[in-house]
Amino acid sequence: MRVSQQLTKTLREAPRDSEGGNQELLVRGGFVRQLTSGVYSYLPLGNRVIRKISQIVREEMDRAGGQEISMPVIQPKDIWDKRPASGPTRSEAMGDVLFKLKDRKGRDMVLGPTHEEVVTILTAEFARSYRDLPQLIYQIQTKLRDEPRPRGGLLRVREFIMKDLYSFDADYDGMDVSYRKMADAYRAIFTRSGLRFIVIQADSGAIGGKDSQEFLAITEAGEDDAMMCDTCDYAANREKAEFVRTELPREPEAALEEVYTPDCKSISDLAAFLQVPEAKTIKSVCYVAGGKMVMALVRGDLEINEVKLSNMLYRAGINAADMHLATPEELTQAGIVAGYTSPLGKDERVFIVADTSLKLGNNFVAGANRVDYHVKNVNYPRDFRVDEWEDIASAYTGATCVRCGGTLRAIRGSEVGHIFKLGTKYSELFDATYLDAEGAAHPMLMGCYGIGVGRIMATLVEQSHDEKGIIWPFSVAPYSVALVGLDLEKEENRQTAEQLYADLQAAGIEVIYDDRAETAGVKFNDADLLGYPIRAVISKRSLKNGGVEIKLRSQRESRVVPLADAVGVMQDEIRRGMASA
RNA sequence: CGGGGUGUAGCGCAGUCGGCUAGCGCGCAGCGUUCGGGACGCUGAGGUCGGAGGUUCAAGUCCUCUCACCCCGACCA
């Protein structure tokens, strides 16, 4: 490609609404343009990057036995309205995130946010026997989700390119094998893409399913919090992370004692006022879920994790979909005094969930359920009842790892991949069964595995740039070599540059040739902004010095190589660059 | 959905108390001079001032409504 003929141009200034990071660099470089909120065009350079990433994904999926197909974006809504034995339909669960429209006959349609439904229907038609299993079916295709608020440039958008693979197996062992294959393939994909990532245990959520892992690209711009151990390889979503609670020294149980605690509405106020550690207090927070008043208790030094809490409630048969902090009215109605809430004296009308930390200590301070008063020496089970003991506290930086005793720390990232075992949820819903060797029908065991292709591009930019611009890994760079021609008005220089351009192309190297009548500074700055891994300069200076000046984007130094060696030298650099990704 | 902000040339911006032909920088076109880190001069093209309605002799500027986008929060297979 010649820069002089390229559609896009670089922007000297950041666009008004750019947020910095990947958004600013990708827009300034002309990789993408926003059309409307959360919806982008991929321009020639951006499209090449997407193609490179997609190709890596495709190769690894095929290597793992995947078969590529392409499913419709437009789908009839009724397949989203299938009602399972219990719980909401998919359409209800997704709510307004699902794009809905009507066709000319007035039939309700949706734009596919994912394809479990369609792929299950398809596979059920063909895979009728245990002999037809397993099947690994995938596509790389546009997904549409009407997110409440797109953000982070390309990190969270409403229309995005995703690879989604679905596995169909005869039994649980088979599903486990497929799952492991995908986990391995995912590691290979992100490694080849040059991404720094971690694999974490994820919350499978209320949807169910046993195993689930997220692949997080490490970046501060991400929206996901994870906890990882500094010693072993334990890493988990913050909503899921387990940790060891510290044990407090046991004291002889003392008698309850009400104390006057003016203006002590928070745990820290209270602990300071009574001169006790925060861990000696009980934090009580009230929620309403499924029409029931729920009181969550954790030790004062910990925080309540609402996701863990709601999962617990689901398990206890309470519909936590509408769980929210109890309003002042709801508290008053239940006879609870805000700021001085307490498990003391609560009967079965309040569902009490206690974090296991409360077993590791005694003589706690709790609210007196009376303004300006707390109660000392509160002990279980002497003084209050608990419906469920559970891990409902958030892990924190400095907490102790459950696996190895190491220390956990928080890390931020963006979810670029997510794999999980679905079991028979969709196969039962759509009657996707196969016949075993005895002729008996069974639902297939499914797994689903997603990769955000566009998000890989965005997180790569977040991870790999400097003050001048992007630094693409060799494996996904739109072009490997930027050939910069200077002093081109001299016929001899132009011919030399043209010849090298032709030679590079003939050698199969992806090269973009800057043949514009621009000054050196403009061309160098563009090459830096656009992040091509190798820059090759032909100028009167380089020729005087013996040939072509070659510089890696990731390095400061350049060197001059004879024209005759130039192609070979660049081939070597590309080989090395690809290998080190 | 709640709160805040912004819409003026392809991009970034200015536009005073309502006033006369709506400006500046970048980019774009032509000519000339430059030529290794975003050069310079001259000339030129490019505008429904987000949209609709209103007030006024006069609206980019004031009023009403509306749309879009951005940010914070809520929400989020």
C-alpha cells in the first residue's frame, strides 16, 4: 500500500470526546471512526488488525477441532421467549440489552447478542447420535447489545466482533475435555496476539453452570476487578475470590452491655469511639430481595460482597433478581433503626445471612437497634440467630490466599475471553438430544466460549503504546514494515525506494510505503503513531551511509544495512518478532 | 433511569451587551521556497452556527421544545 493512496489520514489533535488511551490513538491514527454511541467503523488499518486477530483465533479454533459457520444476526424473538422449567426467559433476563425490532409483517425480531439458541437448534438437527459427538461449532461475527452506557472507547461497545464457539458432548467427561481444549486454545490465542493476560476463576452467576474462567487483559482501563495471589497461581474475579479470614483471640463470653455511642453511625466512628478494633464489631446491612427483608452480617473489618450474597440467596430459594439496599421506609416498616441495625432479637421474618468471619471471634459490638446506642459482648448463638453461614465478604488487597497462604492483591483488567460449561440448559430448552448406544435419548452437554476480537485490539493499544503512539506486536500489526521514502524528488532516491518496495512485496512482506511529498518529521511521526513494528528509511542520508536505515518501533536505535541485505534483515526481524509474541 | 456537560467548515476551537461580510489554527487545492522529527510565503475552496418553533427592526448570541454525543452514577448474558 502507498500512503499517498490510502483513504485515511492521521489527526494531529485528539478528537473532542476522546478519552485518551486506545480511543484517542485509534481515532487519531485513522483505525476506526465512531458512527454513533458505541458503534464504530473499522477503517482500512483497523480492519487489517481485526483480520490479523481473527486469523489467529480461527487457526487456533480449527486446530482444536472447531468448525466455522456463520449464523444470522437477525433472529425471530420467539426463540428468546422459550420458557425454561424455572426462572426467566432469555429475553426477560436480558431486558433492554436485547435489541428488538419488527419485520414488515409485524413479527417480533431481535438482533443477536449471542447465539446459544440458534446454534443449539442447528446442531440438534444434525447431531442425532452419540457417534456425531462431540461437535465444536464456532463463528466470528458481529454481536449487538444495547448496553446502557458504552464506554472506554472500543472497550465497551454496542456492536462488536466476537468469536463464539459452542461445544456439544455426550456426557460430562466429554464436556470437560472440550472445556480444557478451549482453555488451552485461548491461552495460545492471547499469547500469540501479544497480550498480557491472566486467567481467573469467574462467577458463573445465577445462570448456573459449574466451571467458568475469564481471560483478563491486564489494563487499568478495564472494567473488571480480579484478585490474584502473589505466590501461587490462584486468581479470581473479585465477586468470586475466596480468602482466609483472620482469627481473633477468644475471650471468655461476657454479659451483654448496652453503651451510649453518640454520632457513631459508621463502623470506623464506632471502633474509634469505643477504642476497639473494627474487627470486634458486627456490620449489619439490610437488603430486600424477593419481598423478604435480608440482613447481611460481616465482621467490621470486612465488606459485604453483594454478588456473593445474591448467589447465596438464590441457593436458599430467594429470588435475588430485585435485591436492593432496604430503603428507609422498608427499614422502618420492619422495625429496624438505620445506623444502629442489629441481629439481636430478630425473628424469622428477617432472613439473616452471616459471614463465616463472625465465627472467628467473640464479644462483638453490634447495634442496639436504638438511636445512639450499641451493645457490647454480643455472641453467637447466645444472642442472635443466623439462617445461613456463608462467605459473603469481599476479598481485599493483603488478604490471605486460601490455596497457599500467600497474599492476594487486586488487579484491573478487561475481559477479552470467557469460557464456561453450560450443561444441559439450552439442550433441554430446545430439545437437543442424541441417542446413545442403547437407543436412549439424552440432552447434549454444552459449553460456550467467547472472545472479544475488537476488545483484543483495544486492550493491545492500552498495553502497548508510548507518548508517540501505538506499538503493535508483529503478529497483529496492520503492516510489518513502514517504508519511508525521503528526498523522493531526486529520481535516484525514488527509484531506489520503489525498488525496495517491490522487493519487499515480492518477498511476501506486508509493507506500507510512505511516498507522500511530506517532510521527514510528518512521516516519522505518522509511522510512530500508527505503530508499525519496523521502519525502513531510504533517503539521501541513508544512501550515503550505505543503504537503508532500519529501526524497530519498540527500540530507540537504528542501523543502516546495505540495500542488498535489506529484505533479508527485515525477514529476520519479522521472524524474531513473531516468535517472541 | 438520575445528575452534569458539549453541539459553530473535514478536525480542534473563538465569537463580548443581540448589530453590519461568522473568525482562528490544522487539514484541503494551486504556485513558489524548503527538505531527517508535525517547515514557510502568497492565493483559494469550504458554513442550513445540531434541529424545530418563538421574541425582535435585527438571533450563532435571548426564550421554549427537541435531537445527538460525552462524563459520573444506577443498571448490566
